[in-house]
Amino acid sequence: MSKGFLRRGWYRYSKLGRGRRKKMKWRRQKGRHGKMREHRGGADKSVSIGYGTQNRKSMVIVRNINELKENKEVIIARTVGARKKIEIINKAKEMGIKILNLPEK
């Protein structure tokens, strides 16, 4: 069970999991005016695809060619233009570095 995603209102009632770990598990919100379901500010986080686990220790965001040094996996920043992006891709291929957000064709 993930600590980050718990059932809404688990802390209020003992029947929903206050002191009972098995009952605290995630349940999707289906209510008409549900703040969690609508992802409103201040509400708890909801489970979504972006929270998948991935090892990001070896990944580095790159903004120019000089930041390519001694990295195994890199992500090209979204603010980099097309010309610089092509230069970074060519340099990474020479150095044998994998670019994670490069669309494969």
C-alpha cells in the first residue's frame, strides 16, 4: 500500500481505516461534487498515470551540449529549440548517451 494515496476521509472514521491499515486502501472518488475527483487545489492527491515508479537517479535534464558530460541517460529540456536539439542528439550519439524523451522513428 502506498502512503501517498489513501482513501478520502480515512482519518475521520474508524470503519474507513483509522487504526485499521487494511481499510485505508485507495478507493476512487465517484461523488458528484467530489473535490478529489475534480483535482481541486487543497484536496488530497488522486492516483493517476504520472505517479508511476521509475528510477530517476541516473537521469539528467540537459539544456545545452556542455551538460552532456558523464551521463548515461538524459532528458532534453522542453525549452530547447530545434537547432540546439539536433546538435545535442548528434553529440549524444557520438558519446553513446541514451536520450529518454526522443521519439523513436
